[in-house]
Amino acid sequence: MTEVATARRSRITPEREAELYAAVLELLREVGYDALTMDAVAARTKSSKATLYRQWGGKPELVVKAMRSQKAGGSIADIDTGTLRGDLHAFVGREDDCTMERNSDLMRALAMAVHGNPELMKAFRELLVEPEMDEFRKVMQRAVDRGEVRADCPALDYIVHMMVGAFATRTMIDQMPPTQSFLTSYIDAVVLPALGVPTR
């Protein structure tokens, strides 16, 4: 039974999947999460609702996976420049400022919707937050193994909080979008000192 379900879920090609995700994000920008419907996605992508539900199960999983598809260059854990500073700077450098601004707007809209929707919260945590935290833990473990960060450094548990906090609050506090320049400066001024890592 599991093999049949897996076969059914794998019928969509990567190119078609990318098209669907792009359409979902376009709709999300236009109408927001609450007003986005599977009917609208089906109409926009010329798909059947049955195909969408068979592949993604429902709107929460589809929207969160569409958001995750926007990550440029794959996992941060795949970046290994030899230093933590280099890894974090390379991570920030994978998206240009325009893409970063668009993704910031989407994350803000999704974050607001999460609080009133348990199913979306579950998908958000399982498909976006927890994988991201796992990836950052691998990067931090490499830094510990290299001797850059002490294993008992209390800031290790808050690396994701620091990074997401800077990204998410840039618009709220400064009324400006996050940029590569802002985030690399933030990494050098806040994240690395908190971890006890020299910035020069």
C-alpha cells in the first residue's frame, strides 16, 4: 500500500512541481493564506484538485513546501567554507536583495496565518522550521569540531532564533527589507560575538 501511495505521489515531474509552487506563491502574495483555496490553485495551474490533494494532502503542506522550495542553493548544511563566518556569509549571499525582500513578505504573511491554524502550524514546524534547525545544528557542530565554538556555548541553542529574528524584524523595526549587507553586518556584530567567534 505504501509503495502504491509513493508511486502516486511521484507522478509530477520536478519542472511541473516548480511551476505549481510558483503559482501557489503568486496566489499567496495576491490573496494571503486564508483566502487561498485549492480550487484557485487548480484553476491557476490547470490541475485537478484530486492531483493536488493526492500529491500534497492539503493546503497547509502545499503552501509550506512551496515556501521551502524558495530556498536558494539547497541546504545550509551543504555549505562548508572552512569557517563559521564564511559559512554564514555564504548562506546569506545565496539570495539577492530582491528575492530576499519577496521571501520576507511571504514569511511574514505565513507567520501571521500560522497562529490561528493548527494544521498550518504543524506543517510549518515539520516541513520548514525543524529541517532548518537541523541544518543549522550541523553547521554549528562543524564549527565546534573545528574548535571555533565551545561545545558548552549557551548561544548555540539560539542560532536560528538570532538569524530568523534579524530577517523577520528588519521591516518591522527599520521599515526596510532585509538585505545581504544588513544580514552580513548583523552576523559579524551579533551572531559571531555571541558564539565567541572572532570576526576578523
